[in-house]
Amino acid sequence: MNTISPELNLMIKACEKASKIIIRDFGEIENLQVSKKGPKDFVTKTDKRVEKVLIEELSKSKKNYSFITEESGIIYKKTKNIFWVIDPIDGTTNFLHGIPHFAISVALQKDGEIISGLIFDPIKNEIFYADKNNGSYLNNSRIRVSSKISIDESLFATNNEGIKFNHPKLNLRNTGCAALDLAYVGCGRFDGYFHNKINLWDVAAGKIIIEEAGGKVNNINKFNINKIDIRAGNTNIFEKLIKKLDKF
């Protein structure tokens, strides 16, 4: 195992514990698809339970760090310049429909800068993580962004709005999970990613994973935390992508 920070180690342990809830509840989803009530309330409960476990676990040895979370908003503790940034289930719509493509996303932000990030896909058992200046990893193997140069040969991920805008034509996918889209840019499965008006907790971990894998991400700090316009890609593609998206 490569040497990782104590904070990242804590994040991994917290995610492994929380993922047990997700895996168990995901197994239940199938039965709920056919019930009259449907699975929506159930998934909201899963989301909240996962977040609760993450907050409890992360607070054990770092009692004073604050939180920015999807479900509970901002929770201030004694240390007001260090935040855990949490998305308990990114890709809840996939989860809700029994589609095995979602992730837990946790990042550590210090003085406005993301210094560690983790994206855990519990169903495929893939864990992407990075510490600042220490590289990016997928299940203990070092990862790099792709080395594609041609934008026409590249594959990008985005959301519905991005697909509607798609002009001039890029080869696009909309997977319904921003965290995994960014992780996939980090390991070279996708060549780039773009999305407007997205939340910090969806992209915080992915940002550092891409940067530590040798890719580029725009400055997300100039946006409100609920309205981030993110652009990410390998270094060859990044500027070309920005040009293509000047009207988006």
C-alpha cells in the first residue's frame, strides 16, 4: 500500500463502514420497484443513514473539523477552516432504479483548497483516492489521465444540459453520477468532463483525483458552492474543451 495521510486513511475506513448500508439497501431496491409506494422514501433514508455514519466515523479522531454535506448542509465545529465535504450517495437516481452506478464521495478542504479526496463505488468495489502531491490511485494502483490529443477521438461525460448544448459535436455520455465521471477522467476511461451549476460535494473529491492523476480542472473557488461550472480533462484536451464550451 502506498503511504497515505492519516485523514485519507480515516476517509477510507469511514466509507467502507458506510458502504455496508448502501450494499444492503441496494439489495432491497428490487423488491421496492414493484411496490405501490416505490423506493423514493427508502432511498432518502439510506442517504441520511450513510451520511450519519460518515459524520460519526470522521469525527472520531478529528473531532473539531467542520462539515459541508449534501443532506445536513454546513456543520461548523471548532476548526472553521477545515471541512469534510460529503456526498453520501452521488447518483441517487441510479440507486433508486436499481442501476449499479453510484458512489460515496468524501473530500477534505483546508483553507479553501481540496487536499484529499475519495470516491468509492461500493458495487464494483472500486476506490479512487488522492492526497495532494502524492498521486492518484485506484485500489492501490497508480492512475493517470488519458493521453488523447484529438478532441474527436475523445469521450466526455456531462449531464442533460451538456448533452442538449452539445455544439460543436463532442462524443458524450451522461451516466448520472458526477463523482464517478470525474474518477473515470482520473483513470483515463473518460478524457474530460463538464457540467454547469453543480454542487461542491459532487465534484470536490474528483477535482483532486484528476489533478493528482496529471489532469487539469478549472478554478472552482470562484463559484458559489451550489453553482459550480466545472471543466476537467487531460492536459492536451483541456484548452480545446474550454474553447468548445465558450457559449455553455
